[in-house]
Amino acid sequence: NKGIGLEIVRQLASAGIKVLLTARNEKKGLQALETLKDSGLSHLVLFHQVDVADATNVASLADFVKSKFGKLDILVTCTFDTPLLLCFVCFK
């Protein structure tokens, strides 16, 4: 929802890809969505709150993705929860 993650969302949406932006903090996620709205990209970006440390929360996100999109084609995960920045990009 900020920094590298937000820029990845911006670049994917700029390429015409529908993007699901997630964040643990709903307020920060919605602020990021507003930033993208100002860039004219909000029609390609949806927000969903998720805490990846909570299995129930992750299952809820999976159900949302399945019902809204049917499947996930690209997964990008960026986290600063460890001493290292982890970014994974997975393509189908």
C-alpha cells in the first residue's frame, strides 16, 4: 500500500491489468486507493483488507478472489515484516 508495493500496483494497472491491492491496515489501504484514483487508475484497482498472519483472514481473501475473479493470474507479495524486504512476483 506504499513504496515498492504501491508502485507495482500502479505499473500493473497502467498496463491495463486489474489489480487487487491489499493491506493489513484498512485506512492505509484506502489511502493508497485514493492515490491511485488521483492517477486515474482506480477503475482497475480494488482494495481488500488482509492480515497474512491470520489464516481465517487469508481464507476470506481467497474466497473474495474466487468469487470476484474466478482465479488469480499474478501474485505480488511485498512485506517488511522481516529484516529483509521480500517481493515475490508469480505469473501463471
